[in-house]
Amino acid sequence: MRASRFPEVSVLELLTGTGLAVAAGLNAYVPLLILGLAGRFLDFIELPTGWAWLQNEWVLLILAVLLVVEIVADKIPAVDSINDWIQSIVRPAAGGIVFGTGSATQTAAVTDPAAFFESNQWVPVVAGIVIALGVHATKMFVRPAANALTAGAAAPVLSTGEDIGAVMFSLFAILIPILVIIALIALVVIVFSIFRRMRRRRQSVAPA
């Protein structure tokens, strides 16, 4: 992705890709939809040629429908855990796409696989997959434990927070990439805080 207002292209594009991949780990469809809308309606955002399909109106419509389904399913206890297993493929794949797009690679159409790997164009895609998978795995670990400790009450709260986080990471990544660093620090602090609260809650309910 290229945003003309920023001079340090390489660093900012790396932050853009990272922010979008983290967002994909939280909600696969939010960064894809925001990225497509930005490429379609914002003049200073230019998607790489290979990823221009993201701004197609039919792709945007499908992503919007999938996002609605994801938002609803992710807020229902038990259903959210099943949805997380299904998303174990979707979210990392989305992370690879958005990181590849955000770092200005053009790898959607691979006509020569050998040249594709020799040119290292696959590196941003794999990086996005790994980042999104890490975020997704953390989410899959936290959600069932939180649901068990709160009788399912945590599902809609955590899901809403994840949706908001996905939107914020996506917007920061596209518009103000430097804020991705601050958002990452905040995310680590929040996750650590949740782990501590879960451990204290588990200890308080454990039989003496």
C-alpha cells in the first residue's frame, strides 16, 4: 500500500502490514473490508495491482455479509468457540492477504512459482499468516477459559472488544501507521491483564 503523505515508506508499510495482520487475527473480515473500502474510496490509498480485487463491489458485499455473520456468531457462548475453530484457517489466510497488501507486494496472481519464491515475495504473506495465527491462537486460548469462569457472560464482552480492536488496528495501519506500535503495546497489556484476572478468578473459585 502507498500513502503519499508518509516519507518513510518501508517502515510505515511494515507497520501497516503488521497492524492489518493483527486485526485479521481478531476478526478476519474487518481489515479486508476496510482495506477494500479504503482502496475504492480514498484517493491517497493505492492498492497493489495484484490485490486490486479487494475493492471490487461484489467482494466488498460478500465481506460485509461474512462480517455480520462473524459478529453475531462470535458473541454467542459455545458457538464462539466453534467459530474460532472454523476461523483457524480464515484468519491466518486473511492476515497473509492484508500484510501482503499493506507491504505493497503483488503476489495474488502467481504465474511463475519458482520466481515467486526466489524473489522473496512470499515473505510478507507468511509474516502476515504467522502474526494473525498468533493473535488468533491467543484468542482461542482465552475465550473458552473466560466463558467457563463467567458462565458465558464474557463472550459478548470480549467479542465486542475484539471487533473494536480490529477496527482500530485497521484504521491506524492505513491512516496513521506509527500508532500501530502504541496499539500493540496496549494489546499486550490488555491480554496480560486478562490472564491475571482469569488466574485470580480461578484461584478464588477453586475448592480449598
